Amino acid sequence: MMKNISDVELLAPGHRACAGCGCILAIRYALKALGKNVIVSMSTGCMEVVTTPYPETAWRVPWIHVAFENVAAVASGVSRALKVLGKRGVKSVAIGGDGGTVDIGLQALSGAAERGENLLYICYDNEAYENTGIQRSGATPYGAWTTTTPVGRVKRGEDRPKKDMPAIMAAHGVPYVATASVGYPMDYIKKVKKAASIDGPTYIHVHAPCVLGWRIDSSKTIEVAKLAVLTGMWNLYEIENGVTRVTFKPPRRKPVSEYLKVQRRFRHLTDEEIMKIQQMVDEECKRFGIE
Amino acid sequence: MKKFMTGNDSAALAAKLARVKVISAYPITPQTTIVEKLSEFVANGELDAEYIKVESEHSALSACVGAAATGVRTFTATSSQGLMLMSEILFVASGLRLPIVMTNVNRSLSAPLSIWCDQQDSVAVRDSGWIQLYCENNQEILDSTIQAFRIAEETLLPVMVCFDGYILSHTAEPVDVPEQSEVDGFLPQYNYPYALDPEHPGSIGAVGVPDYYEEFRFMLQEEMLKAKEKILEVGKIFAEKFGRKYGLLERYRTEDAEIILLTMGSLAGSLKDMVDEYRQHGERVGLVKLRSFRPFPVRELKDAVGNAKAVAVLEKDVSPGLSGALFSDLSTALINSKKSPLLMNFICGLAGRDVSPLQIREAVKSTLEAVEAGEVKNPVRWLGLRETLMGLR
Amino acid sequence: MSSHTSTKKLLPGAVIMDPGSTEQNETGSWRSMRPVTDYEKCTSCMSCWLYCPDSAISCEKPPKVDYRYCKGCGICANVCPVKAITMVPEGQK
């Protein structure tokens, strides 16, 4: 099983990510799938900050960071330049967090998708603006505590559902969209390889737990990532030329409470609130044909 | 070969002659015909370049950053609101020391909304770390844009070439256009030394921790100051090859001038006519046309205006709460001098308002009065305001 | 932030041409717990190597922890299917 995964580490240790960081795994696995012939453009965020404290860099592939909301535009420029230079074997890859993708980065990404740019966009989703201290993003799930959706007398956590970014990307008519999880690295790596091989805009949205933001023990990152999928709170699928295919069906979908109760960002939820979330998840899973 | 071209056409043609490889462009009045022209060149196969139809100016410059960092010559153009929208990335481009060239067609800033010419837009970003060159006419637009690529690539500083919206952008004049082979001989191959390349993987855009940030800003300032020499050097080589002279500024009949007018942009052309008129009447008036606004040529300006009795700075911008920017920058240049002329500031021509000979005569008259009095009361004046508002001043 | 006195020249734009130079920063100093492997139990399934966010476990059979970089997160102990890894307080044998 492990034989197919490269042993080359294109992200060096010594970076400043928190112990147990899920997002670093999102990067590490992506690089194992991509190999060295890439140019990575990255938005401002956790991954950018922890990997490049001047004068050090963890990156062993060429890498550029410009700003928060424009990584898809930067990567478009990189992609076109590579075309001009005739470097057909080098891929332009854009990587952004959930905030830099579904919120502030949406316009640039939409433009790149609409133009049919040849680039792979990977969104690592830790469900909040974690780098600046756990503020909510459009990807924060319903009910979650964050510092800008705190739990008080009047308001109790995030009151909006998670933005369906894969659907938005699919609506642009791009050739390939997929969801992934750091808890399922083989599935994720396979998807990255596939997405990178397609000439055109491709998108992968990878779920990655945040120890500090989700209030979990640092040892539980993979366990929690798996529970998200096993409870149907995060589903693994591909949308290839408009056709959706689930790539992993949990054998017997666990109740959402099993996922919610191990994260202190959800500890305030009443049974009624958990039931509401269960209903939302049940509907969503039905859409995908996941019982 | 002489061609009858608008300012915008001149800018587009210059980019074409420079063989730019990646163009990213978003339309905004009055820059639009530049991006339209470039897309025609590409569509006809006259220009072999990637044309990115970006969805905003912020993305336009961002794409240029990505392309320039990957190792190709890039170009974009904008104006006013577009310049403001991409302003975040202006600072990133200079901080990353990428040799990007951009045209900015000078247009006033909203609010109130306006599509007409003034210099508020580029003046507002004079702190962005970009070299700023201003043009008097369409020949200068073509020539300065071509030179800009060499200046940028030899300093690793981005350059914006600015010219007046409508007055130049949409007005046709005869322009001497060099041959492609001549421009090829003048512009070496694009070479960004740290180009993104899997064979030599580098990281661009790291976190500038407090231990190091100040040094990089110092390096940027040093390079900007040195760029004055580079602008002169490139201007000299250009003159040798193409016969037209360019420097940091132009002095027009300033040798024995008592009053010197100072301005940037197309207004210089009108002021030259006024200077001739004054000279005909025996009045010692001269003009300094500033070409390089950043880097600001302190020494050259001191030399040019130091012996005058007064300088009247005419500009199409204002920093509310103080004065026009050219006036305050000039004041900085002349500060601590043993002998300094009186300085007066005339805000004029905002949002395309015509700067008439009447207004200019009023400015010169006020300046002469200040010289007579030996002092300047209220150095910041406005030209051409409606009479009904005069009571407010 | 650690303060490196770099003797290398500062490149314009703060470009870094030393790929992987975070290696100089040994994050092992962060940990308060350390993973200890019982090699009797270990089956070399490589799960620990796969799930380590700091690439601090070697890709060999059996895998070994690189204590220079291990932050002591405990993921390896959590994912090991045979519970061959135990987290013990740093400093304890």
C-alpha cells in the first residue's frame, strides 16, 4: 500500500507548524503526489507563514507568496509564463487556505477557472482563519465556536452552513473537482496526481483538522479527520466533467455526535442542536447516495 | 518611421516592440484602447504573447508578478480606480524587486466619480516603491515605455510610465517609431536572476521577520536612489541609438529665469508656449519639466531652480490637509539649502478641467507679487475654481 | 522568532535560495512528550512515517523517530495499528 508513495520529502522539517498540524500533511501529501516539477504559488495563511520564516524556507520546490486574495491570479501568471518558456513538464500549483479560497480569494479563483487556466488549485480547509487566531470563515461549519462566532447568551457559535466550494468550482465547468481528507492520504494523493495531469483548471478541497482551532489533542488529528468522513460530515468524491462519483463510502455511517464530541469547538451544542446538524448531514449524504 | 498615433497606441506599440511575453489586462477608461490594441496584436499574430483576460486589476498585477517571477517579460496598464485596486500589489511587486513595467493613464480618483485627467492616481502611490516616469507627449510615451523595460530589468525595480488621460491617451500626434530590430538591439533578453525553476528551487515572498525587514526596505531605498543614475544611463544609450534625449528632468529657458514653473506631464507642453510668450515680452520665466517623479531628482532640481527668485509648482493633484505632492516633495528637496527660492503651489486641471493661459498668467502674477513682497502668504492656491466658490477660500 | 545571524548575502526582495533550510531549526526542542517504539510489536506498516506532520520518522523498515525534529504531537502513537508506540514525558527513559 505504501509502496506507491514517494519517500522524497519536498517539504523539509524544522518548519513552525503546530505539533499535530493537519494542514502540513495536506502539503506534504500533495508534494508526494506532484514531485519536484512544480511551481507552487501560495496565499498568505498558516502554511505560508510557518514554512518561510526568513532566512529559512521548508520548500524544496520553487515557491512564491504574493498576497492573501490572489493566489489563483499569481498561479495563472506562472502558468502562462511556463507556457511561454516551453516548460511543458512543470505544473503551476496554487495552494490556499479556506479563508484565502472561499472568501477573499474567490474572485481570483473564479476568474482563473472561467479562463480555463492550466493550474491545479488546492484548498487546505481547517475551517477558519486559523493563522490569525481562529476567526470564522465561509468554510466554518454550522455550530462551531470561533473567536468571531463565540458562544454566548444571544448567539451560539456559527449560524451559517459551510459554503459548498466544490459545487461552486464544478459550476464553472472545470474538468476536475475533488474533495479529500488528510485522514485518507492514499485517496488524496491519487486525486492530486489525477488533477495535476489534466491540462486546465482543476480543484481539490482537502479537509485538514487544526489542533488549536478545533480544540483537539494534538495526537487526534488523523482520528478526527477520519471521523469527519465516517460520520458524513465531510464526504470524499470527484466531479469529473460534471459527473459526480463518491470515492469512499463509510460502511456504516456513524452518528455526527461521535465527530462533534471530540472537538471542544462543538462542546456547547445541545442535543437539539446536534440533531439539527444530523439532519443537515443526512440530507447532504442523501444527495451523494451515501446512506 | 513616423506614425500618427494616440498616446494609448504609442504605449501599446512600445510594449509590442519590447516583445512582452505575458500581458494581463483589465479595461478602465481611459486606458481601454491600450488593452484593445494589444489584444489585436496578439489576435493577428503580430505579437507572440500570452494575453490573460483577468477579472480585475488586482489580479492583473498579481498575474504579472507570477509571470515576471517565473522569468518572462510582462506588461499591464491601468488608471485611477484600477491603480487603487491593485495598489496592495504595487507594494508587493517593489518589495519583491520584480522588473515589471506598467502604463498608468492618469485619471482623477473617485469620489466624486470622474473619468477625466488628473495626476491624483499615480501621485497617491508615490510611496509604492515604483519608479515613476511622466510624459509630455506621445513620442515620450513610446520612448519612455521602451526605456522602462531596460531600467526595470537592470535595477530590479518596477516602473510605471504615466501620461495624461484623454489629453494624450486619446489625442493623436506624429510619433517616430523605431524599427523592431533597433529595439531588439536596445533591449537585452529578460533576465530575472531568481526565476522560479524546479532545477534551482527558491522561495519568493518569505515572512520578513523583524530581524530582517528593515534591511530589505533599506535595500529598496538604496536601489531607488541609485536608479537616478540608471535612468540617465539608459537615456544616454537611447539618445545614441535613437537620437532623442531623455534624463530626469528637462530645463526649458531656465538659465537666467527669475520665475520658474515646475510641472509633470502634458501641461509642460502648454507651459513651454507660455514661457516663450513671457520671454518675448522680456520676462525672465522658465520651465522645469519633471520626468522622474520617483526617484525624485533632488540634486538636479536644486541645480535647476536654486538660482531663481521663485518656483511656481503647477500640479494636478492635492493631498488634502497639506498641499500638492510635487510642491511638498520639492520643499523637501530644497530644505536646508543656504539659498532657496520662494515656493508657490498651484493646484489646477483637476478632472480634466482646462488649464488656460489666463490661469497660468494668474499663477505667474501671484508668484511675482510674492517675490515683490519677499514672502509667501498662503503658498497653496487653486486655479480655475468657479467664481461662486471664491468666497469660500 | 529565532534570530539567525546569517552570514549569507541578503538577496533583493528577500528571496531565499536555500531550499529546505528550515532543517537548521531543530523543532525537537518543542516537545514535552516523546514517542518510544516497542520494536517487538512494530510490523513496519509505515503508518507512523506516513502521518507524521514533521517528516520526523524515517522511511525505512523499521521506521525510526528523528528526535531532532519530533514535536511530540502523538499522532504516530495514535495511528499505530498495533499500539507499538507510547508517548512518555520528555526526559524519561
